[in-house]
Amino acid sequence: MRTLHATCAGTAPTGEMTFELTATDGAARAGILRTAHGDVPTPAFMPVGTKGSVKALDPARLRELGTTILLGNTYHLHFRPGEELIDELGGLHSFMAWEGPILTDSGGFQVFSLRDTISAVDPEGVTFRSVYDGRAARFTPELAAEIQRLLGSDIAMCLDVCPSPDVSRAELEAATVLTTAWAARQLAAPRAEGQLVFGISQGGTDPDLRRRSTEEISGLGFDGHALGGLSVGEDRDVMLETVAWSAPLLPAERPRYFMGIGDPIGILEVVERGIDMFDCVLPTRLGRTGSALTWEGRLNLKNARFARDRRPLDEGCPCSACTRFTRAYLRHLVNQQELLGLILLSEHNVRFLLDLTADARGAIERGEFGSFKTAALDRLGSAAPVAGEEVSR
């Protein structure tokens, strides 16, 4: 059943309204996130521009496809080209010629996923070797805040400890404790004018630790909240179950961000459970490897069965790949490693997820999300994700 909301709104520490919840349908939510560079209708899929670029896609084209917010990464931009240079050139928006909202990850996922590069983790921060040149580097909550301040992103994420799903409970608890301590420190650090700061809860799929982390982070007063430490290799059903009971623990008046999911079925599942924002490299990664997201499922254009296929990639899709070219031609481009093929498939895949998310929002507003999801899952058929492909941060 649809519920319209006229007054449920979140405010930043400055007192300005930053999030307005406009409709709900069950746990699914529609809203508007207000940032310094524009409004973001939610649910929202965020294409990933890790190094200041969404691979193979021009920023102007991204806007034409329907992108409302992009993601950049603190780790990579810190090392190449450096936040001071980006600041000198006018900030990340000017640097990459994107005038819309940008969310920057803190770099914590990169550090802790590259475990072989970590030298030490202590209460003050984490010491590691740069993936670029092997030199010793160190991240602290204060440095993560300063890098993102200089980048000038609209939303800055807190530095967190993201453990692998197979760590001991003692290690998971230690990560949860440290994440809360670092979040409090980063929240107190200087930020760019108008910049929102989101906290991240940890705890894996452990009910007690996840609840503890969610309560602690929620109590600090962030502008938004993310579920971290999920979609990192754990069982998918357990992950979705964790989202179902943990998302409602987050403040209802703040945006809720699931870090690292981007397959069509996964998007529908987390939206149904009350998530407002999500990101993933999956659409462009698939495009660069010759695969397309379609309503027939995931198509590998390298397959010989498409050699004489005169049909469009996906019937009804308005992107260039679908309106101008055949599957046979796209297969030819992919197999000959022509850049045009990778660009067209990346464009299509991003458009597919943006349209799916926009359609989900419309269904929530009409009070029809349940039937919309059922019909979408029936159409998607074999589009289920391959294990591990959800991870994006």
C-alpha cells in the first residue's frame, strides 16, 4: 500500500533539510536527497567513477542517460592525481566536468580489501602500502575527511574497517568498535561548504554486532547512513535477510545507502527492503568484457549465436546501442576489440540500471512496487548475478 509523506524530512547539522521522504510502499521508499549540486530522486543508482571517470562514458552522456549522482573514490584520487591538485583546479566537479552531485567513498574498502598491503591497524588509523607504487601510506579519519573536503564532493563517506566475511567474531567486533570510534572523529573534522557526511555501520551478518554498530552510528547524527560490510562474498540470501532487518534500524528521516550492489535483481531486492541509494562498477565492467544487461537476461555478445542476429540488443531500450545497431554488429565490435563496442555496451548497461531504478521509484509512488518487482523478476529470468560481481567499492 502506498503512503505519501509530506513532512518526513532529514536536516543537516546546519539545520537545512537534506532528505525528504515522499512515498512508501511497504518498506520500499521514494524520496528526494538535496545536495549542494542538485536534487537526487531516490531510489538512485550511482554509476562509479572511481578515478574521476565512469569508464568509457562521457559525463555529458551520463546526464543524458538519466544519471543524477556519481561516485568517486578517495583512495585512488588521493594517490593519482592527488587531492591538492584537484582542489587547485577547482575541485572534482570542475576537474571531471560533471556539474551534478558526487559521492566520494572514504577509501576504507580499498585498503581493507587489499589485505596483503596492510602493515598495521591501530586506534588512530591504518598503515598500508600504496597499490600504485608500494610506498608506505596511512589513512586516518581526519585525513579521509580532509581529502574529501579538498575534492569538494557533495557527500563524504566515513573511513570504516571493512572485514572479510570469514573473519572471527572477535575480529568482527574489533572492526565494529573501531568503525564507531573513527566515525565520531571524522564527523568532528572540517568539511567542505555544503558537504554532507554519511556514517557506515559494520558488523557483517552478525545480528548483535550489526545492531550495535547501527545504534552507535545512528546516534552520532550523520546526514545519511550506509550499510557497509555486506555484498563482500557472504551468502546472498543471508545478506538480503540482514538488509531486511537492519535497514529499518536506520533513521527513517535519513537516506539509506547500500554499498556495492548493481545487478538488476539485487537492486530490486534492496529497494524492497528500504534502501535509497546503491552503486556498482558492474554495468561498465560487463560492458568492457562484452556482456549486456537485458530483459532476456545477461547476454555474452562474444557467443557465436549472435553472429547473424539482426535484432536490437534489447527491444524498447532507447540507448544508441539498441536503436542504431544489431546484435550481430555489436558482437563483431566486441570480438575485434573495437572501442566502440565497449562504449556502446557500457552505455546500454548503465541506462538499463538507471531506467530500472526510475521505474521502481514510479512503482513505489503508485503503490505498485510489489507487482512491479514480480513482473520484473519474471522478465529478467536468467539475469541472476554471478557470485562476487556485486562488489564495487
